[in-house]
Amino acid sequence: MFVTEKRARIGSFLLKLGVANFIAFWIIAQCLGGDGLNGHAADGHYFLAQGTRLTDVSYGIFLYSRIHACSVLVTHPLAMAGGWVDHLWRQRNPK
């Protein structure tokens, strides 16, 4: 059987991790004024972008924001796959 209880637990963990990472990313991006993945660097200045608004930040903040945004691109698909596996387990093993 493809879906085992252990895989369902891992799937549930990945789902929770992905959701928590996305919520943290969103809250931090709102507080900082954007994210580094949509921002850019020019003439020694680093900008976070949110829509058409740019926020000038330090290199450390820019780098952190860029890495966190990239991590969402990894954890989001993992969360979807984990949620799917957890769903299949619950569907086949109702309580």
C-alpha cells in the first residue's frame, strides 16, 4: 500500500511546516515592506518590493528576505503533497 501511517504523519508534518512557513513569510514581508525575491539591488542599495512600492533595506535584510521567499517555493509544493498523502490516509482509515 502506497500510503502508510508513517507516510501520513510525515505528510501531516510537511503540511503544517509549509503553512507555518508561508504565514511567517507573509507576516514578515508585510512588516518589512515587501520581499527580496521581487525586489532588486541597484547602486549599492537593496530594495524589497511589494506591488509597485520599493523599500530600501540593508543587505542582510534583503538576503534574508530573498532566502525566505525561496524557501516558500520549496515548502509550498511539499505542503501540498503532504496534505494529499495525509488526506489519502484519512480517507482510507476513517476514525
